[in-house]
Amino acid sequence: MAIKVHPSIHVHPGPWLKRQMVEPHGINVKDLAQHFGVSRQNLSNVLNGHTGLTADMAIRFEKAFGLSADTLMRMQGAYDLAQARGHEDDIKVSALSKTA
């Protein structure tokens, strides 16, 4: 039996990046978006946890702040799976039977 971890333990990387990287560097979203070559709205949505972190955006954070894009993507994957686990009983799929 798998150990169930409460979904609140998994953190969306956006708000974490905002608190741990962006704010301590004293840069605002508009200026960081310009530095990244993305729209302010797109970056704001990620940093506020409204949209998921893409691989391209993870690489931008890696290049700008020295974080591992791989680690950021693992954070996003763990968060996404935790969110799905929160409603897994609503997913009605049965196991496939083996064919001879």
C-alpha cells in the first residue's frame, strides 16, 4: 500500500519562486518579464500559482537565478500529481485485464 501524502505538502513552484528568488532580488514582475522575454501577465500567472511552470520558463529561472530547471520541473510535477490525487476518486477507470 502506498503512503498517502497530504496535497498541501506539495508546493506550486510559482509562489515559492516569488518568495525565495524574485522578492529577495528586489526585481518587479514587469522588469523580470522583460528580462525573460515573456509577457508580464504570463510571468505573473506563474508566480501567483494560477498556471503551471513550463519547461521553457524553468530554464529562464535557471539562467537568471542559478536554480536547477530539473528541480523546478519536479516541483511542478509533484504539485500537479498531488492536485490530481485530491480528486482521484472522481476518475472512473478500471484496470485492464490481461489477454492471453
